[in-house]
Amino acid sequence: MVQNVIAIDGPSASGKGTVAARVAEALGWHYLDSGALYRLTALYAQQQNTDWADAEAVAALAQALPASFDNGRIWLNQEDVSDTIRSEAIGMGASAVAKLPAVRTALLQRQRDFLTGPGLVADGRDMASVVFPDAVLKVFLTASAPVRAERRARQLGVPTEGEAFARILADIEARDEADRNRAAAPLHRLPEAEWLDTSAMGIEEAVKKVLDWYRQKTN
């Protein structure tokens, strides 16, 4: 059965979160930033002095994750961690825990629970393939690694050249490699997913593209 879900997958810093949130706003739907759940899990494990490679322990923490989402802010144990989880270090931790099948299983139902009326726009790495395989629209949103590094640098207030920028680019390329090659739900484009390269595209244009595809699917 087709679900009232728009599933947007893509690599780190591709802009999929911004586009997904704007599409959800335009449709009056709910929004799931699935990457935030993996970042929260990595941060929570770090706070509990748990090794990111300890599958059983991290999965147990993911299962009981004391997190909530409220008005665009993200909370962990009643602490606003919206900015903390966006660091590159926690991003690498998110990639590490996302490789663990037990963690992905622990977070699966939590992600599906975000689907309530009238609909949901979900972004992540495996929204179309695993979490919402019956989504009405599947999109693979990407951009070149240098463009994504520039966007992340601007987000962090870092110059788009020099040593700090080189580290951001290297981190993004390392995450791409990890996401593509992990055994559990690797990042890849499904044949039925629409391809959206935003390297030379503004947010408004990308949002319009997704909305147009959705209307074509449903009209």
C-alpha cells in the first residue's frame, strides 16, 4: 500500500534536510530528520562512556533514547542539543553507530512512528529502501563533495579554504565512503527514485522540483 510519505535519501551535507523540511512545511506535513536520531545515539553513547563500536550496548541506548523534538529543537535528557549533534565529530560517530544492524533495528520503529496524518517527509540514508519502502515519492538528493563541504563550512562559520575547510571536506568524503560501503542499509539510489543534484541549484528550485514530482505522482 502506498504511504503518504516523501522519502528523501542522500549523502551528508547534501541539503536534503533543508529541502525536506521546506517540502513538509509547504504540504503541511510532519518532518523526520532520521540522521538526528543516529547523531543523538552517538552523543548519548559518548555521554555514557560507551564505545561506538559496542553494538549491543549502543543498541540498548538507542532503544531507550531519552530524546524529543519540539519546535525545530532537539532535546536529549531535557538538554537542548540541537547544535551539539551537528558537529563533525558527532557526525562521524553517527556513521559509526549507523553501521551496526542492531542499532538500525532499534531505531526502525521509532522512525516509522513519525508517520501520522496528513503525511510525512522523511530524510536520511535508507528512508526509501528500508524505513518507508512504500513511499509515494522517493528522491535521491545529492551534490558534489566540494560543494557539500562549502555548505557545511558556511553552516559552521568556517572559511571555505584553508586547513579547517580541508578537514571538513576529508570528513565528508570519509562519511561518504562509510555510508556507501557499510553492510547494513548502505547508501544507494533505488531505480525508482528521482535523481536531484543540487550542486548548482538553490533551495527554492530544489523544493519546487520535489513538490512538482509529488503532484505528478498524485494527480
